[in-house]
Amino acid sequence: MKNKKHAWIFGYSKQSRSIAASLLAENFSITIIENDDKNFQDALSDGYVNSVLIDITADTELEKLDIKQSDWILCLMEDEYLNVFLTLSLRASCTCNQIIAISHSIYSTQKLIMAGANQVIDVYQVSANRIHNIFEKPITTKLMDNFISPSHEFSFKEFTIPKNSFLDGAIIDEVDFDKFGIIFTGIVDKELGDELIFAASNINHKIDNGDIIICIGKNEDLVKFGKYLYKDIA
Amino acid sequence: MFSKYIVKFAFGLYNSKRYTSTKKFFYDLLENENYHYKKIVDIFLIILILSSVIELIYSIKHGVHGWLYIFDLYIVSIVFGIEYMLRLWVHSDMHKIIIKEYERSQFLKIQFKFYAAFIQILTEKWNYIKSPAAIIDLIAISPTYRELRILRIFKLLRYTTSIGQFINVLKTKRFELMTLLILLIFLIGTTGVAMYALEGNINKNINSIFDAVYWALITTATVGYGDIAPVTTMGRIISMIAIITGLVLMAFATSVIVSAFLEKLNEIKDNRLIDSINKEDRFVIICGYGQMAKMLLRQNNFDNKYVIIEKDSNIASQIAKDGFNVITDDVSRHDVITKFNIQYANVSILCIGNDDVENIYITLTAKSLSKDIRVIARASDISMKKKFVLAGADHVIVPNQMANIMLLTSIKQPVVYNVMHALLAGKHAAYLDEIKVLAYDGLIGKSIQEIEFKTKKLLLIGIQKEDHNDFIFNPPASTILEQNDILLIMGPKISVEHFINSFQRSLK
């Protein structure tokens, strides 16, 4: 049986419900952690039977949770102070885990980053960006809407380059992505680190296995490209 | 018979599109503050008023020159005369009064009497003629008494909002000011008469009741020219009473005016802001001040062409302290949005408060006023989105949904998340921009291959053709660019800016 990815969701609010449901659909196993009895009961009644009710401000209780290094941690507490405190506590005990936090204000965003979150999603910043783009870049907005819509036609997709695939050892400029009807937009060159290098930066990289490339295109074309990339890999 | 022709004529005017549009044009030109060409007419009239006054001042010491005399006596007066007649014409619709009166008589089955309608027409026009602005206009036309023409300067009142606002503030304290005025008249009258009775035959400077009243006014106002002074003990006692009472009255009048201004200060500020925003062709009204509005304004202040409307005065004063344009009002009220130039300007309304009910109400209010108003509304939940769409919102933002999508993307495709985040936030390394192909710029007629986006460190994502609603993703290299195509390109910000400058330099 394939190992499931595990996500620890701290806080069971209206927002975290939909995140939990989406992750469940993506074959994640989920544990909900709550410090409020009502929310805890809600989580249980929604079918998250392995939910846990603890005092999340107590480090001893957090340590008992047995969070593995490969697990995802989502800090989604509605109370901003508690969310920042929790992020800091978790970072102290789970140094290698990916921690993603939700923020509801610019001040919290900064504090969550300082507290050690790897990724902070600022609810209002995301919306403000979108409104800005509606005014300044209407076509971009349409395209972005397309990416996030459930019935999207276009997507961004990332591909990890497998060993011995046709891209392993290839020079970016020499690859004809047009043939697949997709646009190559960026690469994470593992030789250079984890930073994303955008296609237009004009540095002609050699692609190695383990690198990640990002392409944009129609879903069907991206699927075809994926199949072609992995075709000779058993 | 005469009445029959009058009614026929009135219906003729009522049905005439040309008459209606001509009258509307002149109404807009003279009275509609939001009509662009009104500003030009205003400036022309202001120049005419000032030149006329300057000519009058100049002529006092230097005499009247022939052509200046003709300009002042005929040209200025004729222009002002035409203006007066046009204002009188657009003030009310005579034909509508006649039709209304005719329909009334038809309904009651009585004979239509023109004089009844005529009286109404006269009343309507008289209401205009007796208004202060119209009286000043009439004086400005009159060429008979030359010195009276200096009063033309008062025509400027029509174009000076500050004076208009001052008068409006005074109007709110009409009762208090009238009471003080009556007291003042009483004081001047009684002290003047008393002085005339006491010193009319003794004081050589008081030769008539007018001299005594003049003295009373000068004394009460504490001006004291000294040309008339009391010479008896009783006269001096009356002077002392007049001075002290005058001082008290002045203090009262000042406090009444100051308090009126304090009460109206915010309203005056708000009206000024509305006036200034209404001068713009395109502006944004933000309803609901919170985290989202703050972040949006940090990112995009719409070239300062925006106004926040907040009904809570405490929050409004905090917004003003934060340095944003704000007015205190309840935007869900129908008349608040109508204060803005929704007829001629490109208006967008952002309903981004955290109350769905209020946001939907504002959306409906805006859309009921004009379908052309673009509404971008915030919904608290995806289930509310449908209601906003039904209410007519052009875009619906669901913050939690968007944040969730970003969060899930960051877990499922972390690198894609970085790309999307960079693009959405407009990061310099991955700048996504839309470039419109303009007439006469260097892009028209070129194929995508010729432009060599790659060597310019740019990625062409797609093209929106003017005649196609569809977006052409990754267009073939042979695609020829045409006027009004919109290119969606991605690249470092510096490359995008260089590209725009090199191809559209002539238009910058």
C-alpha cells in the first residue's frame, strides 16, 4: 500500500473544514488538533475520528503528538495570537517539517514568518492582489481564475525530472516545448539550490534528474507532456 | 382655438427628440456639474466677468477707450444676456406644465384654460428670477448705470464653491442669525432715535435722523470713525450702552457662525472630496474599510482617484488619520451613490466589508442606479457567491476560498505556488503584464517570430485579439499583431519595461 502523506491541521474552523476536505480528497491522512471542545466535537462529527483535544499552549502535549518529519503542519487557528504562538512552539519541536499558516492581517503575516512558518497565506493579501489585478491586468485575472476554477482549461504544472528521461541532461534552450503546446515557465535547478528560476531570466540551464520544471498549458497537453516525460521510466 | 394650438405645440415639443436633446445639452452646459464641457463654459464666463471688472477699474483713472467701451457695453452684456435667457429657459419645462394642465382638464372633463397653465409657468419662472443668483445675473446684464457693473464680480459666486458653502452653512443657522439681526436693528433704531432726540438740536454733526442712525451703527459695530460723537452726558451713556450691547451681539453672531461651521465641517470636507473625485473620468468607491482595503490601497492607490465611504464617524476619522480619502456616509442609501458622477465617469465600486447582507445591498443599489457601474464584491463564503452574481456583481471575491486554493497549491505543487504567488504579487523576477498594441507603435504588422520575445528575455503567454473574445494561448509564431491586440507577457520587470519603451516610445 502506497504511503499516505499526513497533515496535522491545528484549528477546526469553517475555513479549515474545506481545506481538510480537499486534502482528504487528495489522499492525505488527516489529524485535527483542537483546544476548543465545540470545534473538537464538530471535527469528530464530520468524520475525523482521530481528532485530538489538547491544550495547544503546552509543549508537553504537542510533543506527545508524534509528528513525523515528512508530515505537513497547518496552523489554522482563528485566534491570531494563538496561531503565532502555536507556530513558534511547533517550529521549536518540529525543526524539519513544512509549516503552513494562515494569516488574517499583515502584522500577523510578518510574525508568523518570524515564528518559523515556511509558507504564510495572507487571506486578505491574496484577495487584495486579485482586486488589484482585476483593475490593472484583466486578462491575467481571467487566466488566473482559470487556474483556480474547478473546471479549468489551463494550469500550471510542475514536473520532477526522472532519471534517464528525455529531459535528463538536456539544455533548456534545445528543448522544443512548443511541440507539446505548452510553455516552459521556470525551473528549480537542484545544483543551484531550491530557488525557482524563471524561464525568461535567460540562463541556459542543463536539466538534471531531480530538477523541477514548471510549465503552463492546456490540461490535456500537460498530461500528454507528463506521459511523454515518464514514458520510458518504469 | 388659441388654447388648442398651444396644447398642440406643447405636445409637439414633448415629442421632439431634437428639442429635448438641445435643452438637455444647454442644461448640462450651464447647470450639470458633472458635464465635462460645463467647465469650459464656466472658465469662459469667469474670464468675461474678470475682464469686464478690470476694464471698469482701469477706466476710472484712464477713461473709457472706444473698443473697450463697445466690448463692455455690448459684447459682455449680450453674452450675459444670452446666458440669463438660457438659464431661465432650462429652469423649467413650460410644455410639460401645459400638458399636465391639459391632461387634468381632460380627466375632469372641463374646458382647458390656458391662463391656469400660464400662471403656473410664470410662478415657476418667477421662482428662478427672484433667486439671488438670477438677480445678480440680471444686474450684470444691465448696461445703463455703468458703476453698477462692478456688481458683475458677484457673478463669480456661482463658480466659487467656498462662498456657496459659506452661504449654505449660514442658512442652517437662519433662525439664530435672523433673531440677532432683528435685535441689532432694534438696538440701532432705538439708540439712533434716542440720540436724535437728545442731540438733534445741539450736536452740529447730527442734522437728520439718518445721521443719528449712521452714528448708532458705527458705534454698535465698535468702528468709531469719530465723525459724529456725542456731546451730552446722556448721549455718552447711550453710546456706552450701544457699544457694550453691540459687542455682545457681535460675540453671539460670531459664536453662532463658528458653531455652524464646526457642525458642518465634515460635510464640507466630504463635499470637497466628492467634487474633486467627480472631476475624474475614472474612479473607485471603496465600501468597507478593513484589512483588505488597507492592503489593496498599499498596493494600488488608483492614482489617488478613490474614495472610501464609511458610515461610522469614529472609523472614518481613523481612516483619515491613516491618510486615505474618506467620507462619512451610509453608502447603502440610494442618494449617496448619486452624489458621484455615475452618468459620465467610469465608476467601480468595491464592496469589501465583512457583512454579506450589506455588500449585496450596496451591489443592488449601485446596479439599480446604473448597469455601467462595475461592482467588485466580497463574499464571506462560496455559497454566497451565487447571490452576488444574481445581484449583478461583476466580480466576486471569496477571501477564504482563494486562500484555501493557495494553501492547497502550496502543499500539492509547492513550486507552482511560488510561481502563482510571484505572478499575483507582481514580483520583479516574474512580472506578468498586458501590453496593448496601439496605433502607430512598432508592433503592428509584425509576426511573433519577428519580435523575438525570447532574446528580449520575455515569454509570450498569449494574445487577446480585439475581434475575438477568446484568449489565444501560446499563439503560433506566424501570428501577425494587429492594432488593439493585447499581449500577455511574462518576464523580469526590467525586460517588460524595456520592451514597452522600445516599441511604444513614440507614444510615451
